[in-house]
Amino acid sequence: MESKKSFVSWFRDSSPYIHAHRNKTFVISFGGEAILAEDFEHHVHDFALLSSLGIRLVLVHGIRPQIDQRLNKLNAPALFHKHLRITDDLALQCVKEAAGLVRVEIEALLSMGLANSPMAGAKIKVASGNFVIAKPIGVIAGVDYCHTGEVRRIDSAAIHQQLDQNNVVLISPIGYSPSGEVFNLSAEQVATAVSIALKAEKLILMTEQSCCNPDNGEQIQQMTTVEANAFVQQHLDISSSMSLPLKAAIQSCQSGVDRVHLINRTQDGALLLELFSRDGIGTLISSTPFEELRPASLNDIGGILELIKPLEQQGILTKRSREKIEMEIVDYIVIERDGLIIGCTALHPDVPSRFGAIACLAVHPDYRGSARGNRMLEYVYRKARQLGLKKLFVLSTQTMHWFIERGFLSSDITQLPDQLKALYNPQRNSKILCKEVA
């Protein structure tokens, strides 16, 4: 029964993200290692689920281990320089074979529709094609990369046409020149170029490991491009499986992609957890802190006043002067989105008496329905626990049910601490709610 409740709770919490992601374009990149893994079918099921939820999906796959396997069978060395393969004639033949086989395997998995399987009724249509126009890298510092190339242009119009027909677009790390030559490309570079050309809302890089800080081993949840670039420069010895995705993320964000997600593909369900849960499970890279929940500062007072003014006029919130907010600014937290204060609340603590009062909880009307109120409330819970508070009180006239749905219980004025009784305004006749701090 507990697992059912947990599922229902998760499903409800995911609904804002389902709405937000519908009709958006996501580019997902994964390496050849993922394709060889036993659990790759699970990823395919997740791709199908994303498509069924109305997400315009472009998949970019890698083939590096598949190429190495073929070269090994031919007793030919795999040649690399600065993480790029030197693709001679023999290696190019292996590239073509690997790309063709992997593409067919992925298309076959996306075509499964067996009853009683996660793909039942999916009816996924897959489109592949010569969407990537490439040119040779040439000779750099005396090293001839032969048939290794770089992206010259992406046929974004052709990809959009396929997406408009509700097809999942599958792209191999191969490019073609106008003269008919074939070039071996970096999957990360292709995914980056495709996401930029399509103006994708998200680029998702499924990596072989989590993005962790080498100094303490802790996973990094979020970085700006400036922070990510500094991280790469500071940790020059990190593996290419981490540095290449980070560099791809930085380039994508600097070229207009809103968000890039790095997720560890070895964690079951990581893709869904990253996209449909509040905290995610991977590492988010963005040009700026796109949306940040943080303690308020004096510079936020103007934004807070602008946010709460309409609610004060409607009688939902008690009127607060600029001076009062300024005096209590350390009690406030805000959600800032691209320079705009879109959410705020305050926790007024009485540490000696071990209780707190939640006040001034507001979310901008254009940004309601995406669990931002929940995020602020959970922040308040954490702060209350840190301060050692035992009870939280809320005085509300029109939003009491929102708090009741989140575990607050109806109370009365006799239960209020003396400090709050003195502030109670009988003319407003606010409902009194209380919750124990767990």
C-alpha cells in the first residue's frame, strides 16, 4: 500500500513537468557503451515514453566501442589523438558497418509493440537520414585525421519536418559532404550541433558516470557555464567521458540551448527522474542560474513588493510596508527566474520558544502550477529543522486548503503562542493552521 501511495504521489508531482515538456524539442545523446549494456532496452522504453508524452525527440547515438570491436577483429590498432579517432580507410569501413548495425538495432527496439511490455501500443515511428553535412578536420599539428570530420551544417528544416510528423529522429555520428564523402564524427559534437540548430529546449547527455567533484566525490547538481568552464580548467585530469560532455554542454548553452542535463545512464530510470522530478538526479548546466531558490537580500525588496501587491489588494495577504520587509528580510526566501522574483515566502522564527510562523507565501500568476510553492515550503521545513523549531503556524484567509493538503491541521487562537496572539487581527478572521516539524 505504501508503494502505491508513493507512486501516486510521484505521479502527481510529475504532472507539472509533463505539461511543461509537451511539444518541446529534446536532443538526447548516448554512447555506444549504452547500446552494448544489458539494460539498454530500459532506456529505449523511456525514450518511447517521452515520445508518447508529446516530446519532440531527437536521438544521437555513439559507436566508439563498436568500431573498436571491428578493428580488433581485424588486428588493426585504434588510433586516437586528443580524444579524436584517426579514421583511415580501414577504420572508415568499420565506422560504416558499426553505424548501420547500431541504427538498425535501435530502430528495431523502438518498433517493438508486444502486449504486456512497456512498448505495448507505443507505435513509435523512427526517421533517419543524411541530416548532418560535414567537412574533414584535415591535418592539425602534423596529424592527418583522414576521414575524421567535423559538423559543417545541420539540415534543421528536414529534422523539423520529421518531428512535425510525430517521428522520433535517430542520428548517427556520421556526416556527408556535398561531394558524397563520408566522415566519422564525434557523437557529442553532433548532438551539440543538432541541439543548437534546432533551438532545442534541452540537450540531454547520457554519460558513463555521474558528474562529481573530484575533491570530495560529491555529485554536482547544478553549474552555470562559467562554473563548468572553471571546473574543466581546474580538473584537467578528469576522464574524457566527463570532460567531453561538459565541453559539449558549455558550447550548447553559450549558443542558445536553455538547459543541458548530464545524467548517469547506468542509473535505472535516471532519464525520467531527471525530467519529471523537482530535484532531478543528474547535473544541470545553464548559462545563468535560470531559476534559483535562495535567501532574499535587500536588492529583492522591490521584486517582493511587486509580487505581493496584487494579493494584498485582494485581501489574500496582509499589507506590508517596504520598511517592515526591510527589517525582516533575513526571514524571507525568494525564487528568482532570469532576474524576476516569481515566488517568495517568509519564516519568522522564535527560536527560544521553538516555533515559527510562515507568512507571505506568493507565486507569480504566470508561474503557478509547477510546484514552486511546494519548493518554498520544503525550504522552510529544512530551515525550521536547522533552527530546532518544533511547530509551524500559518494564518490564512483564502489559502488554508493549500496548507491543509500539505499536512497542516486546523487550530484555534487558544493554541497560538502569546507572541502570535498579540499579532492576531480579529477583523481579518484568519484561519489558524499548525504543523509539527518532523
